[in-house]
Amino acid sequence: MSDVRCPSCLKLFKSSTALVAHCEAPLSRCHISKSNKYGQAIDEFSGGFLGARHIIRPEVDVKNDNHIVGYNQYESTKPPDWKEPGEEPEARRWAA
């Protein structure tokens, strides 16, 4: 496998795992986890198996401060042509 590069800070990594860990690190000088394209980047790094979106915490009152408190929520994604187990195409169901 060839080296992979962070699209934000351009640092090289030996594996996609190391790149994702770099992106998730909260104290990193790289700010990719705070960018608008973070979900897209994680999707590309994981080969489409992982998605991320920024969630704002509703229980934190931020009216007096100009801060937004949130976190990145990760979720596994399904391919667009994914069929749930037990779901059969109509043509197979009636061809017997």
C-alpha cells in the first residue's frame, strides 16, 4: 500500500488507519476534524464504510458565549445497492 496524505495539513502516513487516527486526534495542529468536509474525508479514507457528521449538543446553553459545543458522530454506512437480508428482487420472488 502506498502512503496516504492528509488533505488538510499534507502530512504523509503509512496507512489509512494512521491517517484516520490523525484526523480524530483532538489536540492535533491539523484542523481537518473541524472542517466542513470532514465527513466526506472520513468516507473517502475508509473506502465508504464510515461516515461522520458534527452534532451540536442541545443540552449546553451557548447563548451568552459565542461558542458551539459539539462532537463528531461516526456511523457505518451501507453501499447504495445494499439489500437487507430477506429482501429479494421482485423478479426472483415470482419466478418459481
